[in-house]
Amino acid sequence: MKRLHQMAGVLLDVDGTLVDSNDAHARAWVRAFREHGYDVPFERIRPLIGMGGDKILPIAANLEPGSIDGELVADQRRASFLRDYLPVLRPQRGARELVLLLRERGLRLAVATSAKAEEIDGLLRVARVDDLVDEVVTHSQAGASKPEPDILRLALQRIRCTPAQAFMIGDTPYDIEAAGRSGIPTIAVRCGGFSNQDLAAAFAVYDDPEALAGDLDRVLAA
């Protein structure tokens, strides 16, 4: 296991990690599927949140991302999320404080998210970290969404870090898998709604950003 005190950069997930948005994404998907004739329950969608839409469409409804119905559902989901859910979202506890501490420790910060480019600016404002991150890499800029490693590998390039120089902070098993496939460890937070079992492959697990911030110096010294 790499020693975190030797790290130079951090890859940050946003949905579920810094913003309490995972349920909202699931509800937007359910609504979009229903409006186009697909009965996909919340309980089916919720465990998939953290993947990009290119993964959710075929798993949840056997729809190809580039198909007519797939594009209609994805567009409706995005519009519903931006219009109905984003305006009422709240940051996770300690989100800004954690990112400030990471910057104070001299770490380069890149957001690495499966969110679309048109969503991420609003999410970063909700988290109150839009002025703190060095780079933002979205699904729109990379080849495939989590748990594929494309987004994370591009984020590493943007902050000029090798896999041996960075770690991930995320909230889903898909963050952990993508990071593992990129050769970097993940510190996970439970506030995204996933269980300890789901997050078992993480280097460490905390309740939320506030809890991680309170233990950050000890973790970085590990």
C-alpha cells in the first residue's frame, strides 16, 4: 500500500461525496424512464448511482446510450435534475472545510466525476468548492464513466500526477473500482448511502467529509 504522506494530488468525486445528491439523481432517472414508458423503480436505480448514464441505461432498462430512446431518457433525466433537483440540494457536512484543508496541505485537486459538464458547475457551487479545485474532469470529457478508469486517468494528467502520487475521495463502489483500476487508493465516505460492505475495498471509510477532515492529518501521515 502506498503511503499517503507521499501524495501530491487528490481526485475528488462530487455527487454523494461533497453534495447530498444521490437520491435526487435516482429520482430524476425514475421520472425520465417513466415519462418514456419504462417502469424502473427507485430501488433498482439507487444502487447504480455513481455510474454514468452510459452504464445506467443498459443495466436499468436494456437501452443503448446512443439509441433514440436512450438519448431521450438521458436528456429528460438531465433536464429534470437541473430544473427540479439541483436548486434544492445541500452540501455534505464539512465539504468545503475538507477541500480547504487539502489545499492547505499543498495537494493538487481535481474533480473526477461521472456527471455531465452542464451539471458540474452547479454541483460545485452547492458544495461551495467551485473556487478551490484546480481541475474538473467530467464524463463529457472522457471516454467512459465510472467504474471505467478513463475519467480518473485524465484527471491525473491534468494535475500532473502519476498514480503513485495521488489518492481518491469518493462515496461509491464505482469510485473505488475506477481508482483501483487506475492504481490509486480511495478514502470513502458513507454519506452517499452505500454500506461498509459496499465500500470495503477502500483504504479507509468515514461518515462524511467533516469526519474525514477531523482525522485528515492522521490519515495523511499513514
